[in-house]
Amino acid sequence: MTRTLGLVGARGHVGGELARLLAGHDGLRLTRAASRQGVGEPLRAHLAHAPADIVLEDMSPETVATWPVDAVVLALPNGLAAAYADVLTGPRAPVLVDLSADYRFDPEWTYGLPERHRAQIRGARKIANPGCYATGIQLGVAPLLGLLAGPPQAFGVSGYSGAGTTPSPRNDPERLRDNLMPYALTGHLHEREASHHLDHAVRFVPHVAPFFRGISLTITLPLARPLERPELLARYRDVYADEPLVRVVDGVPEVRAAAGRHDVVIGGLQVDDCHAVVVVTLDNLLKGAASQALQNLNLALGLPERQGVPHDDPPAVG
Ligand SMILES: NC(=O)C1=CN([C@@H]2O[C@H](COP(=O)(O)OP(=O)(O)OC[C@H]3O[C@@H](n4cnc5c(N)ncnc54)[C@H](OP(=O)(O)O)[C@@H]3O)[C@@H](O)[C@H]2O)C=CC1
Ligand SMILES: CC(=O)N[C@@H](CCC(=O)OP(=O)(O)O)C(=O)O
């Protein structure tokens, strides 16, 4: 039986990626869509791969509450999810996946990082999809939890699609041309999110660069005891051995190769006595958002986790 999905925020970067992935998913079909602008227009006028029969609806929670769907995805800016969560309740309510940061710290919601919380996501009804940098930081740090002598430091660089479509200096290609823009030098939300879900403090400084999509994180980890490289490599390979969407490589992954891929690539993996350095790349719009949302939807709806998320590409490097 094909399940059905409604998408709120369909004209955004992430909404568009999710609609594209759903076009290749046999078990889950996009049947309703809403956005702030373009109401009454065919979704296909905005997204070439959208089903021909979908017309953009107004995005009021009251409208969305009438949709006869198995799941609803909120791909809206932060701060808007509560109005939907309030009306999509009760035993017949659809599974709700929120891409914003609104419920990532709420114990009543399930935190949707499948490689760390798969058992809880299976059958969950309300799922908070992790932040893009926070996904890379957690997967990059987790294998060394228990061996850390202090907070890992993550230096992150994102493509400007990470800043969404609302115009700002962080998604202005002219401002970013030949440039690298540091921002949120302390207290970025993803620093708090990664620290909270790792149950270990991390430090994070984000930057935005002139490329469109992809994230590179260089993470420095202070260790409680000296480690040799083979042991470091073995730890990462062991933890992710059965995870098709996390690839551990020998070389240093580069962000250009991350664009369009569904997995996180972890490499570098150098160690000097008690000082390890790990490089993590991912596509912010895919494993950082839409592919991860699809993993979560599949798990919640009882479908194969990676249906619609191809994962047999050749390695990016190494
Ligand atoms: N971009 C990324 O790399 C990632 C994003 N996320 C999160 O996913 C969510 C969606 O992100 P993204 O697709 O980049 O966002 P966009 O800015 O590209 O899209 C936002 C969508 O929300 C709609 N919208 C409704 N109300 C508003 C409003 N008041 N202001 C702006 N847009 C509004 C827009 O409608 P319309 O176009 O019709 O105006 C559009 O469909 C956000 O919460 C973001 O933090 C999470 C991980 C990664
Ligand atoms: C380049 C850029 O601006 N990136 C965004 C990350 C987007 C994201 O994933 O943030 P949410 O937690 O809001 O979902 C930022 O740093 O806020």
C-alpha cells in the first residue's frame, strides 16, 4: 500500500529536494503541498519533478489539518511549527516531521538522527529532524565519546543554500564572491544541539562560502590517552560498519564531492598523541535535511529505511 505525504514549505530549498526524492519513492507519494506564495498554482510550475496533479494550497494549520495523509513534513523557517503541532494531534493524526529547530530539545518529540536513535524513530509520531551541521558534528564525534579529554572544536563551512531562500548576506552570491563569512562565533544553535544530543560539550564556529551546497567540518578532538592512527580508524570503521549512509574513508574528503550525495563522509582521521583531527563532509540539503527526513519518514511508517534514498554510489575519496 502506498503511503501519502503532505509537504508544507514546498517552494523552499529543502522542500524541493524532498519532493525530488519522493518522485523516486515507490512506497510514499507526495499528494498535498502548501507554501506561503504561489497558492492555486500547480506545484510543477515551481518544481519540475512534482506530480502533475498537485496544486499549492494555503499553508494555514487549519488547511493542513484537513489533509487525508499518512505524514506531514514541515519545511518552514524556525518558529512556525507549534501551530501545526497543536492541530495535528490525536490517534488519527499523521506522522509529523519538523525540519526546523523548534522541537530538537523537546523530550516529547523523537530526535531523528537514525544512526544514533533508530530504535526510537521506528513508529514515532513526532520527529524533529536534526540540523545540518549538527548531523555532521554528532556523527564525527560519537565514535570517540568516552575517550575525550575536553570539548571537541568543530570548524564548519557551509554552502549558502544552508541559509534558505529569504535574502540575507549569508545567501547573497555577490557578497560571498571570493569570500568566506564567519558568523555566530559563539552560541550557534547547532553547538547546543550537538552538545545536548551527544551529552558532551562541543564548540562550533560556522562559516558560509560561495558554493551552493555542501558542508565541510574539521573537528579537533582532545583525547584522554594517546592513540595510534590504526586504532582511530578502526573505531570509526567499527561504529559505522553497518551504516550505508556514513562512509569512513582513508583520505581527506572534500566538500565538492559531497554535493548531491546522500551520505556523510568521514575521513582525515589523523592523530598526534592525544590530539585527533577528523574531517566530515555532507550535503546540507540531503543528509543534512531531506534524505534524513526520508529515512525518518520510512522508519516511522514501517517502510525500509533507505527506500527512495540511493546509497550505493562509489566513495567520494579514498
Ligand atoms: N537549507 C538547509 O540546508 C537546511 C535547512 N533546514 C531547516 O529546514 C527548514 C526549511 O529550510 P529551507 O528549505 O532552507 O528554507 P527556505 O527559506 O528555502 O524555504 C522556506 C519555505 O517556507 C515558506 N515560508 C513560510 N513562511 C515563511 C516565512 N515567514 N519566511 C520565510 N519562508 C516562509 C517559504 O514559502 P514561499 O517560498 O512560498 O515564500 C518556503 O516554502 C528551516 O527550518 C531550516 O532551518 C534544516 C537543515 C538544512
Ligand atoms: C549557512 C547558514 O546560514 N546555515 C544555517 C543552517 C541551517 C540549518 O540547518 O539550521 P536550522 O537549525 O535552523 O534547521 C545556519 O547556520 O543557521
